[in-house]
Amino acid sequence: MRDELQNAIRAARQTEEEVSAAADLVEARHAVVAQVQLDLSRLARSVTAIDQLSPFEFVVCPRCMQSLAARAVEDGHCLVCLQPDPVEADIDPAAIEETRTALQQQLEDAQRIQQSDEAHLQTVQERSQQLSFAVTSLRRELDAQTRDAVAPRFDAIAEASSRAASLKASIDAITQLPESWARVRTIDADIRSLKADRRQVNKDIKEKSEQLKANQTLLGDLSTEFSRLLTSWNLPWVDTAVIDRDTYLPVVNGRPFETLQASGGGIATSVNLAYSLTLLAFGLDHSDVLVPSLLVIDSPRKAFGNNASDRQRAAEIYSRFRTLADAYGERLQLIIADNDPLPITSDSFGKVEFDYENPMVPGVDQPGPDQVTRIESQLDS
């Protein structure tokens, strides 16, 4: 019965390979039929295009509608696409019909072969299913016949295996006893080292905790300065303004910085400006806060309106610039780009005006005449 089962398994595998090969062949036949059908469709579209468009003489481009009358075209070339005109054989109705007949015959032959291959695939699949059923039946019958002969041996085998495993464990325990004591000594040394490390870690934790408390106090001062500056501008939408203790970013009216940025307009501009100015001044007042002493601001009034309150707010913002410049002098550098006249005057500000004739910073070497020409052309455009 085992030999019969092996033969059945072998036959089933061979049949599965035949099924796979037949399926690949059927798929290839499908591809051939599809290609011939595609060629027939392409030929039909070509004939239709020739019949519909060849009588017309184009005087304008069918795409952009520009006149083609003054276009220089060689003889024997298309006035629109400039390609050589098709030869008579390519547009001869008899030749086209002969090609269509040949393609149609190829399609019929391919479809007939495809049907034959599909029938063969179905036959092979049925034989494979029959052999798979035969293998399953033989396995069940073989299991049923061998179960009664093998089952009585299971208990004896299990008992002998258990005793052998127990004896092997005892032998291993005896032979590994010296190694166990060596591991105990190693573990004891590791314990002493870990205790020393733990004492050092606890000491470091205590020091870092004290530093954290100091930093939290510093962060609280930063949050207070940010809130004081933002509320001093009398913005109607500001209720609360703090610095988040986890992200170190502004939170206004309970809304995180990402949401404020997404809203855009005057809200995003005011929050960014107040945050940047607060960081700048805070870094200058606290040497352990490492932030740049340079701040570049582009069009701080761009997102505001032009009513009286907006003009007053712009004056307050520029007053803050003047206060920083007067208080810190050469310790900081403020660069402000603004298209409108300054709302305040101050001797602390240097002013550089740009126009079409003077688009560069005076006194600074420029990158070269080519770059200057390119920048001037961009300004003119």
C-alpha cells in the first residue's frame, strides 16, 4: 500500500506539472489572440482616419489654430506633422483589405488553437483532481491499518524516553556543578558592580533633577515673557499665551503651534513674531540659553490690515524692535524687510532702500555681472 501511495503521489505531481504547463500555454494563447485583436483594431482606426481626414487640406493647425499658410514644407511631406507622406501601398484599399483578411484568418486560427488548449487544460485539471482524491484516500486507509500496530508501542516508547531524559538531566547536573559555582561567583561580582552603578545613577538623577527644576523655572520665565509681549499688542483674539513645557513651542488659547501655523494670516504672523522676539531677548539675557543673536524678519506687517488699530499694532511692533536695538546694541542684529515706510523713527535703525536702479546692498561685493544681469531681468519681469 505504501508503494501504491508513492506511485499515486508521483502521478499527482506529474499531473500538477502538466496542469501548470497547460495553464501557461493557455495564457500564451490568450496573449496571441489579444495581440491579433489589437492589430485588427489598430488597422480599423487607421482606415477610419484615412477615410475621414485625407480629403481635407489643413490651413490651420488643428491643435493651436495657428495658420499654416506661410509654413515651409518639403514636397512629399505632411503640412501639419512634417512627416513623409504615406506611400500608395499603405493606403491602397485592396492592400488594407488583404491585410484585414490575413489578420482575421490569424485571429480565427489562434482562437481555434486556444479552444483546443483550454479543453486540454480542463482535462488535465480533472485528472489532477482525481489523482489528488486517490492520494487522500490511500493515506487515510494506510493510517487506519498502521494505527492498531503502532499504538501499543507508544506507551513504552514514551516511558523509556522520559527515563532517558531524566537520566541525562542528572548527568548534566553533575557535570555542570563546577560551572554553576563559577557562574555564581561571576553573578556576585556583577551584582556588586550593578550596585555601584546604581549609586552613581541615583546621584546623576538627583543632579539632573535639580537642573530640571532650574530649567523649568527658566522655561516659566520664557513663557511669561512671551505672554506679556503678545498681549501687549492688544490682539483681540488673544486670551492666554504660554510656552509648552514638552515641545517648547507657543500655545495660544489652548491651540498648539501647528494649528496656529495652519490658520495663517495675522494669527500665525503675530505668534511667530512674538515667539522669535522673545527667544532673541531671552537668549541675550541668559547666557546658558543658546539661541542666535541674529533675527531676520520678512514683511512683519504683511498679514495685518490698514485700519487704525492695525496701524497702532504695527507701531507697537516696531517700538519693540527699537527697544531691542536700544537695549542690546551691537549684541544683536535685526534685519527687517518691509515694503511700507516705517511707522516710527529711530537713530538705532540703519536703512537700505532698493529700487530697479539699485537692487543690491551697497558696499557688498556682488557675485558677478552675469548674476547681476539675471537679477535685474527678474526685477524687470
